[in-house]
Amino acid sequence: MKSLILDEHTAAHIAELFSAFSDTSRVRILSALVGQELNVSTLAELVGVTDSAISHHLRSLRQMHIVKSRRDGKEVFYRIDDEHIIALFQQGVKHVQDG
């Protein structure tokens, strides 16, 4: 297989994408969002961190176009933006679990 050398712009975007997986809280947030939409309070309870910390992580994940938000009254719900992200996340989990 011929190697693919990425241009600097593409490499920067890929590095940013993988940086989303470099924090255990963000990884746990993503695991909670696979297949469902959740609000900040529910995510904070599931992940075991403060609402403020969840909001901070979600802001980063939104800026990376990994999650999207939807407002319903006063509540904001989050979901994973892209099936590729879900597949990448699940592949990472499988890789770690298979050892």
C-alpha cells in the first residue's frame, strides 16, 4: 500500500480531531452521547463532573464539529454530529478492549 503524505492543513485538522480523545472526561462524554441526545445536567451526572466542566468540554467539542446542540425551551441537548466520529470512537474502544 502506498503511503499518503498529508498536507499541513489536513494534518492539523486530523490532529485537532484526535485531540478530542486526549481527555478522559471528553471520552466519557462521547461514550454517553453515542446513540443518544443528552443535556448538560444528565451528562454531568453520568460522567461525574460539574455542569461547568461539561459545558467547557462541550464547547470544545462543538468547535471541533464533533457534537451539535439543540435547544428545547431552557434545556440544551447535545448529540454526536457525525457517524464517522461514532465509528472512530467505537473502533478506538474495540482496539483498547481487544488489547
